[in-house]
Amino acid sequence: MTHPCSPIQREALPSGTVALARWLIGKAVVREMPEGQVSGRIVETEAYLVGDAASHAYRGQTGRNRSMFLDRGFAYVYLAYGTSFMLNVASETAGVGEAVLIRALEPLSGISMMERHRGTTNLRDLARGPGRLAQALGIDRALDGVDLCAPGPLWLGQDAHEPGEIGTSIRIGITKDADRPLRFYRRGSRFVSGPKSLNL
């Protein structure tokens, strides 16, 4: 089963990382695999900006973070803590290192594949949190630099779904610039990650 959403064109992406982080709530991440399609609706994001001490681009471009400096709409995938991959969307013009971290999805299609990838049948926990999300969708460094606005193994989609009320909070799991309100989430979604105190 596939989900009936259409690819998002780069021109539709709003300029500005914070604007994009909010706009992506309610959109879909679609993963095309040999055994079928896996997709989920974005319910939580975080913005990482120039001059942001929590950002991978804070000290400039490196081999590891080069995809963060691509044009908006390209994937930046990195390995966190040596264990979990994280999916980000480059969010600025080429050469500017900003990105939006996709923190959580509500599963839409390919749920049985997600369950196999994750080793659990708990629907709520399949893609609740960035590491789980990447594992559920089979995302790793091989997808770093992929164009999310073009046909391929990983793309962004949209349908007629309304995102609902969007909440804002500080970001999760960081120690530098930790008090900036750069996390966005779908209020009332049980698929959002993080403590209840941040999800009001």
C-alpha cells in the first residue's frame, strides 16, 4: 500500500529555516524500498541555524556536514552517538549551513516494514524520535545528500492534510543554545517525542 501524496517541489519550500521547520509539520517523508513504500507524516521538527552553538555547522563546513550546506530540500543524514542515524532537511541557499531535523513521524504506509525494521509492533513508537524514525524508514548515510524534491529513494510529499495547531518549545537533548524556541510539533499528536512538559 502506498500513501496518496504528491512530491513537494523545491519552489514550494519556504525560505528561512524556522519557517521551513514549521511548514514541514503535516507533510510526509516517503521512502521507496525494493519491497515497497514506507511513509510517515511529520509531527515534530527542530531548526538549526547559523551562529547556533548546537548546530553541526557552527564551526564551518566539513566532510561530515557538507550536505547541510546544499540548497534547501536536500537530505543531511548523520550518525549520532555512533548508534542512530538522523534525517535533516537542508534549509537555506547553497553554501549556508542550516537544516531542519525531522524528529518524529506518524506512520502512514508500509507499517509492516516499519515494524520489521524496528523490531516492534508498537505503532506509537515506530517513528517517535529521530533515531527510531531513521531505523523505521531504513535511512542511513547512503541517503546523505539525496534530493528530497526529486524522484528517488527518499522524498518529501504532501496531501490535503491540515497540520492542525502547531506548538513551539525548546529543543531536546542538547546542552548548547538549549533555551532557544526552535522545536515545532503537532499539538495533541501521540506520535510526538519528548517529555510531556514540552508538549503542552
